[in-house]
Amino acid sequence: MNKYQYKVQGVDYDVEIEEVEGNVAKVNVNGIRFDVELKQPINPTSTLKKVRVEAPKPVARPSVAPAAAPAAAKPLAAGTGNPVKAPLPGTVTELKVNVGDTVKTGDVVLVLEAMKMQNNIESEYEGTVTSITVKQGETVMEGAVMMTIG
């Protein structure tokens, strides 16, 4: 049994390889068990080499200008506040709010599809949406920050 810790785009992952049988590895990622099919079987008597993997460089996203706010409203600093994180890996199918919208605790802020199920992601905070870091159709990993509410 091998244990590894990875950091991918700022998200920490604890990976435990429980066993490898033929071309199927039984792994545990942050407490979730997966059966991973390998393209080539691993020879269990061979020694594994340690390889240093660097996270990919961030890609600049084109900025999307929010809808014009009333002149009296004070603009919020993007990204300040409480993060709304993905509770499980999935695909963002619908954004229910925009930057600048006011939300209450329990309001559905986005829909995340995981394992062919639609999951309503509710706000755990009251406040104003200060940033949205995902877009519709984007795949997210567990723990990824999807938006910020200040």
C-alpha cells in the first residue's frame, strides 16, 4: 500500500494505492474509493520510480464584464469573502447567480452534475457574489473553489 500527497491547481489530494491486480488499481482519493483501469499492467515485482510532477501553468481566461451595476453601488473586490467549494467532482451544468447578486443562506447558486445526478449547490453564507471562477460545462474536482460570496 502506497500513500501519496498531491497538489493540483491549489487543491490537496491524499492518494492511497490499496492494491494493483493486473490492469486494475484500487485507489482511495480523499476518502473516495476508485477502481482505476490502467492502459498497461504494472509488473508488481518491478520497482516504481519517483517522478516529480509539476502542476500545469494557469491559463489566462478572458474576463467577462459583469452587467452594469447601478451608479450608487460600490464595486466589490473580486474574490473577497467565503469560498463555495465543490463537494464532489462533477460538471457545472447551470450557474444560478451572477457576480454582484445578493444571496441568502440556502439559495441554490449553481447545479453540479456528478455520477449522472443533478446536485443543487446551496450557499452556506449570506452576502454578495464577489467572483465566479467556473463556467457552464466546466469540470471541477472536489474542493475546487467555484465562487466567492462576501
